[in-house]
Amino acid sequence: MNHQTTSEAPPPDTTALSALLALGQVPERYPKLFPSVESLRWYMREHREGLVEAGALHVIRGRTYIAPGPFEAYVLRAGQEQAAKRRLASARVCGGA
């Protein structure tokens, strides 16, 4: 039998159970954006639908967990969209397009 092996490891699975973060771990990981659990809870209330659709929120045994990869991607995308809205609103106020 001819077995081929590679030295490359597969990419980490960002949806693995071991990768999920409890809500209390999020401020430790992202202190600039979410300095407290309450700031995270506020963000989750404002963005719940998008976070769920992105695969960033999971409820297991009644507790909410965050999948870091999808969460980061969603927060960045939502922030970019918000920046674009502000730019457009600013252009309207200043008499631009």
C-alpha cells in the first residue's frame, strides 16, 4: 500500500465545541470592543438576528456561547456597514451626494 502523508495540518475548526466562548470570556478576548459582559449583551441585543445568521451565537443547555470566527467576521462586517452609513449621512449633511 502506498500512503501519502503531508506535513500540513488541517486548518483549525472554528465551529468546534472547544472553540466556543462563554459570554464572560468575550471581554477578556476583545477588551477594546467589549470591555464588559454588559457591553457585549447590548451588542447582542442590537445584532441578535445577524449574529445568529452568521453562526456566531449558540445556545447550549440554556447558556449562550460565541463562536469566535463567525463572531469576528460579523462584527467587522457590521462595523464596515455602519461606517459606510455614517459616511453617506455625513455627505448628505455637508451637501454632497
